[in-house]
Amino acid sequence: LSDLYTRRGRWADAEAAGRRSLELFEREFGPEHPRTAMTLNNLGTVLATAQREREALPYFERSVAIYEKTLGPDRYDVAWPLHGLAVAVFVTGDPVRAEALFRRSLALTEKALAPGHVETAPSHTWLGRCLLAQGRHGEAIAALEQARAAWGDKDLAPVRVGEGRFLL
């Protein structure tokens, strides 16, 4: 339900649904369960999508910590909350820390799905942004070219195509 509200821009409803889900999952499965981690990641995503990245940080951090503790730090399950955490860290002004998080998320995704897989494209794109913010233009261009190659000929939303072209 939270995802549906998020897609419609109904942030307050999405957040309320996410918080209710978190309460239910914590009560049903416990505070350290992978399903609770998934719910924390979803709530962090709602907050970040509503441009409340600072508030999203602890949800992403807790999600990553639970996944690492229960499933192991090298599992693909860690990649998406790690990516969400990296975006929030970048947007709140720390491109150096965000770079390390994106690189780790990217490594997990490549290990699970293969280098150049379409799922690596978002991490390459954000990594490029981090590198640009640090003035490392050559490395940024390489990361953005990898994103473009990973997107390939996929039927992308115009905003994705435009974002990639703009950054390059």
C-alpha cells in the first residue's frame, strides 16, 4: 500500500502505511528479521522519495545492518538498501562516503547478476554523480558510460535517458 501511495505522490499516506507495516513486521517477526529490514528499506525509500533524505538515513542504516547480521554482508539483499543509503548520504552532502557505499552496492550487484547487468546502471549513474561532485571528471565519465552501456537498448523512461545524457 505504501508503494502505491508513493507512486501517486501521497507522501503522508505512504509514510503512515510504511510505519504501520513496520510495526506489524517488528511485532510478527521481531526487530532483527530480514522482513523487518525490507520494511525499513521501504520506509526509507518513501521518505527519500519525498525529499526527506535525512529522516530516511536511519531506516536505510538499520535495514543494511539487519541484512548484514542475518544474511551476511556479501548477499545481494544488502545491495538495494545500501544503494538507498548511498543516495541519501549523497543528497545530504557527503559524496565521499556515498561513493564508498555506491561502490559496495555495485560490487554486490555485479557479483550476483554480472557486470553490465541493467540493475547496475543506477549505481553507476549515482557513482558518476559522486565523482563529479568531487571534481573527478574522468572517472565520472567512465562511470556514466558504464551506466549507459548497462541501460543498453532497454525501453527506458525519457527521464532516465535525459538524466544520463545530461550527466555525460
